Amino acid sequence: MARRFWTFITDMAALTLIASGLGFPEGPVVMSDGSILVAEIRAGRITRIRPSGDRQTVAEVGGGPNGLAIGPHDMLYVCNNGGFAWHEQGGLVIPTGAAENYNGGSIQRVDLTTGAIETVVDHFDGRLLSGPNDLVFDSSGGFYFTDTGKSFDHHSDHGALYYYDGKTLSRVAAPLDQPNGVVLSPDGQRLYVSETRTARLWWWDIKAPGELVEGKTLLGAGGGNFLYAESRYRLFDSMAMEANGAICVSTLLEGGVSVVDANGALIDRVDVAEEIAITNIAFGGLDMRDAYLTASTTGCIYKMRWPRSGHPLHYPMDNGSEMAKEGRGRY
């Protein structure tokens, strides 16, 4: 049976520029009122961008806010990588390692009503977290998050995958080579992780919240199962899940999104002209076909219509939104 495969190239005319001039934006969260929450890693803050284009600072969290997700009680959870050093070249902003004032990473929680910030976890087994990057909530109210590690002049930390159930932090897969994006399958029974440096996707079956079934890999990848690797020289960043179970992984060096099915076949590819680093994709809109892409090195966020529907997350802002009324807030 022939493998399903097609490619479409997205030129800039197919994209709507939502915002520019941001400080290395990542972690977009689509809100029920049409606004977007985004982490500005370089600026150390969380920003809300309204449909009108107006911007509002939600919280100055410091360090390097990275992945964002709405959790229970409409609280915003933040993966804070502790901050990067930066290099500018040819109009591009590029992270180059740990900031001079780097003192570990953390998971933070922000009250979107008051702007209050608290640290949820910042240690595991007596050691500081290195660089939390991305997180995803499950149906039980706990969340998985990746810790990419941190790069220094002469060494780098190992990466890992963690699970936090609201009380206890567990390391559920390690070591990983710069783990970045993390998503759950639509049925919540499988977890996927992307590695930046290797440009590989890995998966695990889930036995129970925070308990993964050991995979077939004997060395590396935290005992996971191999799914997919790029044939071209690209690096992987964050991910989103389509309603059909396909994984959308953002790519660096050749900025765009690769779409991979649950069997490891590349089924689609979106190349974003003129951008070398598409770091995140998030879905929104009533039909979940509005795709928001962060182009971090140029400080831009774009919107486009996606050919298929994205899968809704467990905890959108269900404050009377149409999606919540339709019962689409959770799996």
C-alpha cells in the first residue's frame, strides 16, 4: 500500500502576522477570547496579545519562561529554563547557552487574575532543575514536562522527562538528548517527546499517570520507542497534536512544521519561507484549525489555516467560551 505523502510550501502571503518585535517568543496558548498568551524568553515575561494587536504584560517571571500551559483552576503553568545568553547575527536572535546569572530552572504558576507568581518545583533528588522547556497536562490534573538540560562552554547537562502530580515530582525517562516538545495522544494512552539535537521523535505507552511502559531502546532516549527522524538537516523544537493523532513538530534551521503519523510516516510538511526557526505550533478557533506559529529568532508570531483540526488540550480557559459550552474542554 502506498504511503500517504504530500508537501505544501507556505509563502508569507499565506500567513497573517499576529505580532512582531517580541523577545524570542515561545509557548503560545490560545485563549477563549481570541487572545494569545506567549512567553518572551529573552524578556523574562509572559505577554497577552489581543486580536486587536494590543499587548499586555501578564507577569514578569524572570529567568527564561519557555513552555506554557493552562492547568487546573485556570492557572498558567510556566516552564522556566533559567535564562539564556544571546547572540545577534544578521537580524536574528539566537540563544547560545546559560545566562551569566543562571541559577537553575523551575516550574512556575501564574494567577492570570492577579498576576501573582509562585514556584511549583525547582529541585529533583537534591539537584536544581536545569532547563524546563515544555509541558502537557493529562486528564488526572498532573503534567509531564521536559528538562532540556543546559549548555556551557565545556559541558552540558543531561536532559530528562518528569511528571508532577501536584505533590510529588518523578523523573520518568532519562537520559534524553535535549528533550524539547512533549504531547499526549488524543486518547491519552501514549506520550511523545522530541529531541532537539538529534531531531528524533520518541514515544512511550502510559501505564498510569506518571508511569511509562519501558520501550525497545536499550541505550539512550530514556528507554523509549523510536518513531521518526528527519532526513534533512533540521532540528526539532516543540509540538502539537492533531485530532487524528498525527504529531506536528516545529523545526529549526529549515523553519517549518513536519507532520508525522503514529506509525512514524511523514505525512505532511509546511515550510515557512524566510524563517529559519519555527519553534512552536498551537491550535485554536472553534474548528481548531487556526494554527499559531512562533518564529522566535525574528520575534514574530504568525497565524494560518491548518488543513486538519488540532486536538484540544485538557485545560483551556473554560470561562464560558463556546468550546467549553460544547464540552470540548477536556478529552
